[in-house]
Amino acid sequence: MYKNNINLIYNKLLETYSYQGWWPFIGYIGVNPTKTGAINGYHPKDYDFPKNNDQKFEVIIGSILTQNTAWPSVEQALINLSKLIDFNPISILNFAESNENSFKDAIRCAGFVNQKFEYLKNIAKFYMNLEREGEKRDKVPSRESLLKVKGIGNETADSILLFAHKQKQFKIDAYTKRIFSYLGYIKENDNYMSIKNFFETNFSGDVNMFQEYHALIVEHAKRYYSKKPYGLNDKILNEFKINIY
């Protein structure tokens, strides 16, 4: 039943909000299907993104900048950075080490500037090391190796793997916990990996659907799960509410 419901919930959200076209890119005009968040950059039904290594690294940078920060602030930080650097590890690291103040000023709008400055340097070094070891930037790093990079936790690692490297990793965020604990499938205080395993076991979608599911969860949660009591007036998903716990 749970497996079927997780897929049915996806179908219901897709029917309600349509294709979201995540990840948004600052250099792509695109379209915003739901008129919330960023204005441009989305690409509904086009799953060829990221289309080059610079776009791939834009996702990686954005995955770090969006920690504890709303997307519009991240978008502005990316726009600021794009005027100073190319989105690749060498450019990131060289500019960060030679123009620290300018770099920090560019990302200040995304908050936690000192932490994120160091985290961006760390991820740049990580990808540079992959290349030094004979790897290519189009090779997918392991989840375990990403988690060893200071500043990369479970959610950021899954974001990088799902949206930059197109891997079937289910990204769990606070919205996911709020929706599915309200519906009764998990406890909100369950640990990250148990929730991740629950979705990856019960959702039968391909990687494109994994991307859509996360985006649809965010869109739905912004409407019904941003303020307590979470789920108030959520008539869209109430039919799927169960009592496991």
C-alpha cells in the first residue's frame, strides 16, 4: 500500500502543479510554471539540463549556497558570482584565494558568508582533485566521497547527485518531513537516511521523476506547510493520510 501511495501522491502533485523544470539556471530564460520563487531559469519537461560542465558546477555551487537560505537570495548570489568568475572549480578557487573580499561580497546575500565561502573552496578543491587523479568532471563522484567534504551533508550531497549528476538520490528536506509526517508515513524526527531509504524503496520513478518529486514537494509545501499547524487545509493530499504511527 505504501509503495502505491507514494507513487499516487507524486501523480496527484504532478496533476495539480504540472512539471516544474528544476534546477533553475541563471543564464537560461526558461519559464516559471508556478510563478513563485525565481522568475526565469526553469525548463519544464526538458531533462537535458545541466547541458555542460559550467551548468553542472552552477548546480553544485547553488546546492551549497541554498543551505538555510531561500532560493531568490541564492539566485542573486549566483548572478553576482557569474560577473566575476566562470562556474568551474579552477575559476572558483583562484578567485576565492586572490579576491576573498570580492567573493564574499558576491555571496553575502545568501547568508552565512564565511562558512559558505570555505565550503565553496572545499568543493572546488574536491573536483580539482578528481581531475588530478585522472577522473573527468563528467564522472559521478560517490556519495561517500562527497560527504567527506567539509560543508557537504546528506541533503547537499543528494542535491548535487540528483540535479548536477542526474543520479537517483532522493533529497530529503524539511518540507518533505513536514508533508509525509503529517500524512502519517514517517515521523518528522526520523533520521535522514531512514526517510531517504523509505522513498527510494517505495517510489518507482526514474531520475527525471525523482527531480520532479522534490520540486513538487517544495511547491506544495510552500502553500500548506510553511507555517504551523502544518497541513492545515491540505485538501489535495488528505485522501492519502494514514495512521502508521
